[in-house]
Amino acid sequence: MNAHNAGDVGSLPLAPRNPLPFRQRLKAVREYHIGQELLRETGGPVSRVTLGPKWLNEPIVWVTSPMGARDVLGRKDTACDRTAVHREMRHLMGDNIVDLPNEPWLSRKRTLQPLFTKQRVRTFGGHMSQAAAMVADGWGDNAEVDLDAECRRLTMRALGRSVLGTDLDKRADAFAEPLRIALSHIADRGMRPVRAPRWLPTPARRRAWAADAAMHRLSDEILQVCRADPTRDAPLVHALIGATDPATGRELSDQDIGNDLIAFAAGGYDTTATTLAYALWALGHHSEQQNRVAAEAAGIGDRELTPDDVPQLGYTVQVLHEAMRLCPPVAVAGRTAMQDIEVAGYRVEAGSMVLVGIYAMHRDPALWENPLVFDPDRFNAENSGGRDRWQYIPFGGGPRSCIGDHFAMLEATLALATIIRTIEIRSLQDDFPLAVPFTTVAAAPIQAHVRARN
Ligand code: HEM
């Protein structure tokens, strides 16, 4: 796949060092969504950022070209593995499919992947239609709502039903809040140039431990209920109980299942909610595109939308793709180089943290015409042809790409179509401020005016 095999990597030029002054470099790394664009502009598509001596901080290499993304994420060998952020997650939340290093992860992914095919996700997904209808009905006619808060509510409701077989939207204390605390703590420590030792019981660490314990109590409780009652309506939990590694026949332990249930809910919550909120906000500024979504959904008829309807919702899907281009919920995919590797013609040294800047690639004027313009037609069949497969990667790429991609697209499509077919949205804010406590989220309420569609 690379031009150079392992033996030749040594002859490549070292990834160039980013020339920004220290303070700006630090700021760019900490605000890593907008920061990555600045690092690309000043340092090029493969840019090495040092924040201190090597023995104290691993060098960070930002990669913002499709070729570089392929060289890092597309590798099938063991040269790239999990980062300090994943190690922090593993330490706090236990072994799960997101944080396991490649070697023990392989069996886990083989076991879980078959549950997440396009066909299989329909057996536990699809709860979004009802959740979206319920939330939108509650808005009434002529109201002002916070799109972000509303999308979080409906995503938590649907995700709770799909993943855990329980209602979570009214129990923020049981999941949403603990998740926020745990993920912020993990990202904060993982990206910190200097970390306090793990054993030190700081107030932040105590809060993170308590948050993790709350999530585990919930997943353990649900698992025990499902083990005792095979008729309990929680198809994903039952599927996990029955899942085996096709290569070894090994089943998942209760601990594995509990950890992965949390990983699925964690992986799906902020990401799906932000995608929906951004799509609604963007449509709230583009009435023509909004009317196209409404007409497409109305064409299906006046009944609850089901997974079978998704093939008729092609434009709605394009809107979601465009939302995830401009606002990729996972702004960065990180790896640790376990040996010297080639990235887009440069050498990246063993021990570096390699960060693929999805946000910067999705907005790069060299890759996209008028990159900041919201235009879902970029993703119609005609315009998508010939695009580099690595320039648009909202779900990542390669062996560790998102296991929940089909599930997320199913749910987001049903939610967006369900809302827009009955509600007309007018966004009240010009921008959609972003923050990246872990994944990309709205940094402030996203106010919109909503009224019933005639
Ligand atoms: C719009 C919604 C979503 C987006 C944009 C998204 C994006 C991503 C990305 C970019 C990765 C790869 C990260 C990397 O390479 O380091 C990833 C991994 C993952 N995602 Fe998602 N995700 C979404 C929804 C979901 C959902 C609903 C689930 C629940 C099942 C999920 C579960 C996971 C898991 C378990 C992984 C780790 C896979 C592995 O390491 O093998 N995601 N996601």
C-alpha cells in the first residue's frame, strides 16, 4: 500500500515540524477541530507538533490529506495502535471495542461486526421514528426550541431503546451526565501535555470514577435482566449474549458485554445527536433544501417511517452526509505509531501520536469546491463519482472504522425525515458554535423557530 516498505522508511524525510509559536501550537492542539486547519495552513498536510522534550511528551503528527489518512487508518498491520486517549478510556471504562489495542481487539470486532450489518441493525434500530415524532409533537405550533437539547433528548431515547432496551431520556443521571463527565475526563487527560499520575485521587478523577460506576450499574442491571428473561425487549443485548467469535467460537463474558454496551451508547450519543442538530440547523437556513426533504418524506405517506422506507429517502441521506462533512462528529481519528511509518511520503517516528484531521479534510478548499457552502447535492450519485475515498471519512476508514455506521445512518435518516415532514424550521442563529470535549458537540444552545408544516 505504501510506496516504501518498512526497510525504506528510514530514508524518507522526517515529517516537517510545524512553525507556529508554542502558545499557538498548544492552543491548536487543545482546540483540535479548528486547530487542525491552522496547523495544515501553517505546516502542510503532514505537520509535526512538539510541545516539550520527547521524554515528556510524545510528538504529535497532524495528518490532513486523503493519502495521509489512508496511510494511517488504512493499515492492516500492527504499525499503528491506540493512543493515550484510548489508554485513558480503557483505564476508566474497562476493555471495550473502542479502546482495546489491536491484538485483543481483533477477536472482539470479529464477534461484534456481524451484529451491525445493514440488515442486522434493523432488528434493533428504527426507534428514532417514534422518538422524533414524540419530541417534535411536544414542540407545538409556533415555538422556539434549542435544536441541540432536543436532538440529544430524542437520540438518548432512541439509543436507550435500541442499545439497552430501556428508556433513558428522562434519566439523565443514569447515563447522559455520567457519560459527559467520563468522556471529558478521558479526553482532557489523554491530550494533556503533562498528566498527574493515575493513582492520584484528584476531585476530577473521583467524579470520573463515580460517573463510570453509574454507567456500569446500568449496563450490568440490564444484562442481568436480559439473562433472566429472554423475552425482554432488548434485541441487541440478547444478540450480544449469543454472539461468538467465528474464528474461535468464544463467547463474550458479562464484563465484555457490559463494557461494550456502554461503548455503543457512548459512541452513538453525541455523534448522532450533533449530526441531527447540525442538519436541522443547516436546513433552517436553506428552505429550498428543507422543502425537498419534506416532499421526499411526505411522498411515503402519513404513517410512522420504518427502516424499509430508507431507500426512498435518498435526499435526506445526502443532507446528513453534508452535515457530517461540515460538522464531522468525530473531528479526529488518532493512532500511535508503534514503529517508524510512512505517511504521505514522510517518515513519522515510532512513539508519535498521529492524528488524522477529519474536520480539516472535510473543509479543505483544495478538495472541495466552495467548502463552506452547505450543498447536499455534492453527495448525489453524479457528483460523488471519482471522489477520493479517503477525503470524506465521517465514519473513519480501515479496520477500526465505525461499527455503528449503518445503525447511525438508519436512525438519523428516520429522525430527520420524521421531523421535517411535519415541522418547518427557521434557524435563529447564523452560526453553529462547536466544542470538542471528546467528539464534536454544539458549544451553546442552537435556537430555532419551529411551526407546523401545512
Ligand atoms: C453519526 C454518528 C457516528 C459517527 C460520525 C461515528 C464516527 C466514528 C469514527 C470516525 C470512528 C473511528 C475512530 C477511529 O478511527 O479512531 C468510530 C468508531 C466507532 N464507533 Fe462510531 N460513529 C457514529 C455512531 C456510532 C454509533 C451509533 C455507534 C454504536 C454502535 C458507534 C460505535 C463505534 C465503535 C464501537 C467504534 C470503534 C470501532 C473499532 O475500534 O473497531 N458509532 N465512529
